[in-house]
Amino acid sequence: MPVLDGKHFKIYVKENDEFWHYNGAGRNRIVSSLAQPDDAFVRFLFMKQEDDGSYKIESVARPTVYMYDGYNVSGSPFQTLHGRQNIDDNNMRYLVTMETVDYFRIQTKSTGRYVRLDEDQHVTSKLNIIDDRSLFKFVEA
């Protein structure tokens, strides 16, 4: 598997070639593909966790803000991936596996559920479906 640790990536969805965007400048700090600008809010830093090999995914535009999977988490403000300050929580850790030469799948460590871009253009593990919307290409940025 290629080295992801410490690198900045744009994360593209295989099915539609849209990429993740962290709405870190807005009130709803969610990850979606609703906006497709070319700015720092579409860049993510993968940080490998030495204790278990999982990754935290940090916003390049908002350092110290990490992507958190809020699906089915009591008290979470969003049921989608969204930005939060760093906490030691397995909803903020992800397992990344290589599916093909160019594409990866991402699972939330706490649940094992697959992250995907749902039809409403929000990134979530709600449906937990393995399809082309849960296949991602990481393009160094």
C-alpha cells in the first residue's frame, strides 16, 4: 500500500469523480461534495496512529480539526462525517484498505462501517454499502 501518512490528498469518489469538501468555514461543519472549489477545504492530511495503524484525517484548512463519523453516536451534532477538535475516540479513526491499484475503502474504526458519498452528497457510514460510492482515489495535493 502506498504511504499515506503525513501527505495531503484530495479524496475523489470513483462513481462520479466528485471530491470531498469540508465545510469548515460554514455553520454546518460537515463533509460532502455539495461544493467543489479548489481550496484548502478539499485537502486532507492522513495521520497514521502508531498504536493501531489506523488514520486520523485532518483538515488542511483547519489544522487541529479532524473528521469524525457521527453516525449513530449519541450526542453527535451530525450523523455524517464532520469536523471536530482532536479527541481520542475511535469514531475519529479510520482503517484504510487498498482495493485496486488506484482506489481505497475507508472504514470507521469504532464500527467497521464503510464510509461513502451518499445520494444526498454527504459523506457518511449510514448505509454501509460497498459500491463505487465507497471507493476513493487519493490524489496528492
